[in-house]
Amino acid sequence: MAGTAGRIMMSAHDFAAACVHESAHALVAVATGGRLTALTVTPVPTGSHAGHVEYSTPPGITLPENEIAYAGLFAESVFDSNGGRPAHRTLLAALAANPDDRTALLDHRGTVALPREIEPVLLDLMPSVLTVAATLATARQGRLPAPHRQVAAVLGMSPTSGPLIRGSLRNSGWALRGLEAG
Ligand SMILES: [Zn+2]
């Protein structure tokens, strides 16, 4: 976006990290039953969280909002660690830079609770995250034209195969606490 007053200061690395962060939110939202309605990344003059993910929740589904939030922080941290398991301080820096995600990770006592048990799954998901991030990074106007269909395709899902995939994710150890509690 060509600004005049607000000239874009975001580095190429920060832009790529933002694409990875948003793509990870989107992938986990879709994998756990959400309906993705927007996946965008927009360079902004200030702030590190330049992207935006929107999804709706189908009837009868409770999405694991904390896991969707953590996926973005964790994937961005893996990216910043050149693909390796990130150091704790890297995760904390991502947490501090993303107050909306931090809010989604507060437990009932108001303490940040990281769902670290999903990290092995998120590491397995990184190739898919990078595939979506690369698509997002080169998308016209920083916006995927058909976000749900595109992200579902990367996951190997048809746009209507949610219940089947949710069942297999549950069996493979995904923490779908919302569904089980519902
Ligand atoms: Zn985020």
C-alpha cells in the first residue's frame, strides 16, 4: 500500500513473520471447525501485528480460541527461530507484541496460560503454515480471495469436510476441549 504520510517501515522479515502468524491462526481455526471469512496482511507504519484473520463459528461448535491464538504466536516464533523450536524468550516477545492474542490466552484467573501441549501438532503443521503464508505474501492487496477454500485445500480438506476432519483430529490428539465440554 503506497502511503504518503504513513510510509511503510515494515521490514521484509517482519512482513513474512506477519504472514506466518496470520496463516497459523487461519489454519488452526479451519482445522478445528471454524469458517474462515478473511485472511489479510497489511503493512502498517507502526506495530508488528499487521495482519487480520476473521472466522465464524458454525452452530454447535465451540472453537478452541486459546489454541487458535497460540498458533499465531508459536508459528511466528518458529519462523523467527529458523524453523527450530523457539526459545521461551522468543515466545514471550511474541506474546508481548500481540495483545489481542495475549487476551485470548488468559485463563479464568486472568493469568496467561499457554497451551504448550499443542506445540508438536503446530510443528507438524508448519509446512502448511508456510504454504499459506507464501500465498498470502504474494496475494493481491494482501488478501486471499477465497480464504476458507484456499486454507482448507492446504489442509487437504474439502470446504465441507469439517465433521470428518474434526473427528480425525480428535483421534490424533488434538485438544478439542470446547467440543467435548459442549
Ligand atoms: Zn495474532
